[in-house]
Amino acid sequence: MAENLLKGKKGIIFGALNDKSIAWKVAEKAHEQGAWFILSNTGVAIRMGTINELAGKTGSMVIEADATSTEDLRSLFEKTLQHFDGKIDFVLHSIGMSPNVRKEIPYTDINYPNFSKTLDISSLSFHKILQTAYHMDAINEWGSVVALTYVAAQRTLAGYNDMGDAKALLESIARSFGYVYGRDRKVRVNTVSQSPTPTTAGSGVSGIDALMDFSERMSPLGNATAEEAADYIILLFSDLTRKVTMQNLYHDGGFSSMGMSQRAIEQYQKSFEDCK
Ligand SMILES: NC(=O)c1ccc[n+]([C@@H]2O[C@H](COP(=O)([O-])OP(=O)(O)OC[C@H]3O[C@@H](n4cnc5c(N)ncnc54)[C@H](O)[C@@H]3O)[C@@H](O)[C@H]2O)c1
């Protein structure tokens, strides 16, 4: 493994709830690679989760912010720039939540206040973070912003509900803001489309175990773990990917390019013969 890929870099990591969170693994690896960062989450998540343990391990400060509140974000960025006595180099958006998924409301019956909340938390928060950083000129040239997404933005996966719509919007924001941020300040903006992963948010999706099993069988390299996602994100924060921007990057063991696997054909044939 390369060393010190993020030496001297500073950032903000949103979304570490507990040691299962993808953001938690990114924070651990960023620390190993020499970065300094602020950890941010909502007040409830800070109280209910174990983020303070991560802060202790990585020598980081925790700053509370609801990523749907532009006021909270402004205060977070101000405190961050003050803390580091200057601009930052990377931001991780690892935030997602759908009340419709949580309450198992079918897609045909979703309630619109819930839908708005899904979009506000899971997609618009990304625009709000980028807009706050852009107007405060908070990110250094060649800085890197990454958000986590899922292939349900491109393909329908039953159970993912309005999160599929939210991820499609999130990926579009990465392209639209990525253009302006690249043109004006040479800041990269990308999304990483990760395999289903056993985290608190992941386990809220109905049928997640079956989805993970299906995806594992379909992917030639198998599902990507949260640790592997963190390795990839470190690379995207590093100077080794300075010309990568406005991309949705699949980190899914090949799943997104598959039609039907040999294993699936064999299983289908077997169950077909069993029914004869
Ligand atoms: N787990 C999976 O299967 C999977 C797959 C692909 C993409 N993702 C994405 O990865 C990201 C991280 O999720 P995870 O799987 O690590 O689960 P997680 O539950 O550990 O993380 C989700 C985080 O979002 C935070 N959050 C919710 N509302 C917020 C708000 N208003 N302001 C700030 N933070 C808020 C939560 O507190 C939590 O820390 C999400 O965007 C998720 O959609 C997850």
C-alpha cells in the first residue's frame, strides 16, 4: 500500500455514524495516509453513534451540522477554516436517508413530504455543501469532493424506492457543480457508486440480504467492502487523480456492467429443471 498519499491535506468528512459507516473507514484510512480532518454529523447521530471514539483515534474534532441547513454548513466551514488556519483539500459526502424506505412505504404510495426529505438529505445537501464551500472559497486548487452513490440511480432495484431518484439527482449535481468548480477553481467533484454494504443505512433497504447475495453472485470480483471503498476514495482525494472530475465512478466488483452471470444461468437452469 502506498504511504502518505494525503500528507499535509486537510478536509471534512460527513457521515461517520459508527464503525460500519463507509465514512468511518475513509476517516481511518485518511488518517493513516497523513491527512487531518473535521468529522461532521447531526446532533442525534453524534449522540446515538460512536463518532467521538473515531475522533479520539484520528486526532480529529467533531463539529455538529445538519447538512440540510445552509446556516449549519456555513458555521461548520467557518470553524473548519479557522481550525486549520486556511483552506481545505477534500470533502466526503457520505450522507443518505429516506423516510419512505425506513417506513417501508411502497414507491406507488410514497408520501411527498417524506420524498422531499429524502431529496433534501440525500441529494440537495450535496449542492448545499458545494455551494457553501464555493462561495467561501474554502477548497484549495486541485481539491477533491466525493459523494457516495448507488447503481439504483441507473437501474431499478426493487426496495430502493425513492433513494434511486435521490441518487440520480446526486450524480447530476456532481456533474453540474463539477463543471463550474473545475472551471473556476480547479476543484474536482465525483461520485463513487458503491456495492451494497452492511451499514446502518444499507440495512434499512428492504431485502438488503438478498440484494447483497444477488450482487455478490453477479459481480465477477464480488461485492466491494467499505474498506475497499475507502481505499478508492483516498485515491480520489490524492494528487494521483488530478484530472478526474464530473464522473460517476463504479466501485462494485463489475456489477454495473453485467447482464447475467454463468452462476445465475446455471441456477436458473437447475430451478427450471426441478420444476419439470
Ligand atoms: N450501505 C450501502 O449499501 C450503500 C451502497 C451505496 C452507497 N451508499 C451510500 O453511502 C453513504 C453512507 O452510508 P453508509 O452506508 O455508510 O450508512 P451510515 O448509516 O453509516 O451513514 C449515513 C450517514 O448519513 C448521516 N445523515 C443522515 N441525515 C443527515 C443530515 N441531515 N445531515 C448530516 N448527516 C446526515 C447519518 O447520520 C449517517 O452518519 C450514503 O450516501 C449511502 O446512500 C451506501
